[in-house]
Amino acid sequence: MREFDDRQGRTWVATVAETRGSDYKGRYHLVMRPPDGGDAVELVDVRWNSERTAARTLSTMSVVELRRRLRSARGRSPEGEAAGVA
């Protein structure tokens, strides 16, 4: 789990979620959510095979990279497109 601020100064928590199923490849994916429990942004295209690898990757990601991935994911969502986020 990793906290960071977006370019508008809002705090987000980058974490990992597990997708249940018989396929273990890429079972874990990136999720970003506000710490107050608001709407989460799931990045199912950012995947890892283990929770340990995901945690290690998150701990080494720069704030710039986290912001870029958040901006990209929000721009692809229907809410982001309506708000002109891209």
C-alpha cells in the first residue's frame, strides 16, 4: 500500500487487489482509491503474479508514475471522459 497526492493535491492510496479464479498468472492488479473510501480506480492492465511482487513494485514506483497511471485510468473511465480528464 502506498499513499501519494495527485496533481490537484488529493490523496490517493495505491494498493493491490486479487482476482479470484483458476488462472494464477496476473492474478493481482493495481487499485487506486481515496483514503476516505471514495470510488476506487482499478487498473486491471497493471498485473502481477504474486502479492509480494506487487508490493515490491508499488514501493519502488515514483510519484510521477503513480500520477500518470491514475490520470490514464481516470481518463478511460466514463466519469473521467465526461469530466474531460485525459
